[in-house]
Amino acid sequence: MLRGYLTDLPLVAILRGLRPESAEAVGMALVETGFRVIEVPLNSPDPFRSIETLARTMPGDVLVGAGTVLDPEQVDGIRDVGGKLIVMPHGDPDVILRAKEHGMMCMPGVATPTEAFAALKARADAIKIFPAEGIPPAVLKAWRAVLPKDAVVLPVGGIRPGNMKPYVDAGANGFGLGSALFTPAMTIEDIARNARAFASAWKDLRSG
């Protein structure tokens, strides 16, 4: 279950632009900080090779998959290289169904309660609030009043260490992290430093 990978540090690393030759080093920098969920968006250079490298080299308790998955055929390719997570910017039920047929976990993107309920009905493992910049904490709090209590909700888009608390207070279970965590121009040291900042911010929220 996806929830199990998010127990200690419910932060999903979104490695948009990752190159295959950097995949293992970037992945290990994140894992050493406590990250257990890594996605490579399919609009990255040679994403299937990066996913294969991560799936092969990361520890067994790390969930590796793809983001920006747009059609069911892409799900097949991700499964074939060892990916186990499908993350989408939208809520296409055909993509969710294909992921579940393969025994994979799926986190579709939603921007309205209608989309959220439809994704959960299609057996999504979590819902990605996207883009979070357009769905402020007050809106998420209203969603939480009607969504199933056990629904896993992760805002994605514009998340930084300093702006997580209002979303957590509104009912977020964790976050997807993009350019504030990783860009292709960053060094491994930059990525590790960003990862530590996010991990520390999350732990502070949980202990506060």
C-alpha cells in the first residue's frame, strides 16, 4: 500500500528533468535523507531508463515510478522497467484501471471534489491536489469535510519547507515536491541539502 511508504516521511520526490546517468546518485541522496517515494516524470530525458536504474539500485523499501503518465500504454512500459507507481496530472480512469490491473499504485491529479471522488471510486491509492497554488488550504479544508477520512491527499505544486504547515493543518497527509527539491542544474550536494530541509520541516510539523 502507498500509505506504508509514506509513514515516516510522506514526501514524494518529483525528479523532472532527471538524466539516466545521474539517477542512482540523485536517488541515493534522497534515500539517505529518508525519502521513500521517487517519481520520474515522463517528460524527462529518457525517463524509462532512469526509472529502470532507480528500480534496480534503490533499496527494497523505496517505491519508484513515473509521473506525467497520460495514457494506459505508458503504464505498461513503466511496469516493464520495474516501476510500481503511476502519478498523473489528471484523473483518467483508464490509466488508473491499467495501473491497478498490473498491481501498481496510482496517484491521479485532481482539482475539484468531483474529480477527487471519481478518482477514489476508480481505486486510486491517493489523490494529488494539483496545482496546489490554485487550491489553497482553506479549499482543502472544505474538501476534507466531505472526502473519506482515510483518503490520502498530497498537494503538489509550489510546495516549499516554509509553506507546508497550513496545508497540514487543513488535512494534507504529505506532499509532492518538485523544483524546490530537484532541478537538473542542481549538484548532488544541493539536492541533499534541499532534501534535509524538507525532512526537517516535516519532522518539526509532526513534533510541534
